[in-house]
Amino acid sequence: MSDTVYFLSDAHFKYSKQDPLESTKRALFRNFLLSIEGASRLYLVGDIFDFWFEYHSVIPKYYGDVLDAIGRLAGSGTEVFITGGNHDHWFGSYLPDTLGVKILPSATVHEIQGRRVMITHGDNLLPGDYGYKVLKAVIRSRPVVAIAKLFHPDLLYAFAGAFSKTSKGLTHGWTGRCAERLVAMAPDNFFNEGNDAFVMGHVHLPRLNDFDGKTFIILGDWETHFSYARLEGGHFTLESYQSEGDTVREIL
């Protein structure tokens, strides 16, 4: 086993494989996980699935290849951690009990290679955005979750897919501005827990910035950039997994 640690977010794997892009990003994801077997840890930092809602006895069959790849990596000895995002917050017992994946709280600090790393999906970091924050509180409330479980899984997943497509269309143009604002906020706001590194997802634009020995990372996504962070010897790099020959290039 090596000490290398990886961080990846925002794959947004769909509950249907009909989109050609879906097949590409799944194949790259499976190959990437094969390539990092023997690593110390993999952190999946939210929105790995475009929607995940766990019933007691129903797991979406469309995620089978993704789940198999994650389970194989965990079974190889690499510790796999996952935190929910705004699309896949509703994890239950399947991932830990069946695959051996450890579910993290929405924000947590882990000591890794001498670094104190804050890990969070990051969908609640920007000031304002009160409409989203109210919606988030509602859809995560116990009464709404209980009502959702009354619906057939096909109906719930179809509704979630339509909602996801609409929301992405509305927010696509904000990505660059959000990334710039978060980078500007980072030195004064994201290192207040004794952490010297901050790793987040949610914003689909990879960024790595150093502030006097403190590292701020936006992971980007596994849809357009196929980006991830690597921590090796206490040093972070932000890289992209390329489709041509499954090669890697450093992007920042």
C-alpha cells in the first residue's frame, strides 16, 4: 500500500445510461479506480450520483457498475470515504454494510500526511442563496423523507432527474463567478478549524490556491474536467484523468 490519497467529486452518475457521455465517464471512472488500487485512501466528496435515495430493499440497478468499482477498490485495501452532496445526501446502510465505504458527515477534518484537511461538499458555503438553503432544509427533513419513501422508486428517480436537469441549466453560467468568489473568501473563512487544507466539490471548475502554506481546493467535476486531487508526501496536486490512453495530466 502507498500513502497516496485521492479526492474526487461531482461525477453525477445518472440513473440511466442512455447518454453517450454517461458511458464515457463511467468507463473512465472504473479505469481510474483500477489505476489507484494500492492507494491509502479515496475520498468521494459529494454528488457522485446525480440522485441517490435509499429505500430499505431497493438499490438503483443503473449504478451497478459504479458500485462494483467502488466496492472492488475498498476490497483491495484502499479506504474509501464518501460524503453526501446536494444530489446524493440520502445515504443509508448499503454503502458501509455491503461495500465497506465509510460515510462522512457533511464537513469533517482528517489528519493526513501531516496535514489537517477539511473535507466538505461545499454547497452551503456561499453567502446568500437563501432560496436554495430553505429548499435544502425542507428536502432533508424527516417528514419529507418519509413521504418520499411512499413513492415508487421509478417515479422518485424520474422526478429527481428532471429537477436536476432544470437546476443545472439555471446555474451553469454561475460556475466561474462562484469559483472566483470562493477563492477570494478562502483565506479568511475556510481555515478556522485548525486545518491547513480545505477540499470541496460542488462548483464544477477545478481550482487550487495556496495561501501562506494553506491549500484551498475546488475539485471540479467528473463530467467535463475529469479532475481530482492527489495528496502525496503532504503535497497536493490537481490533476485530470484523460480519455486518450487513460493518461493523467496536472492541470494546476
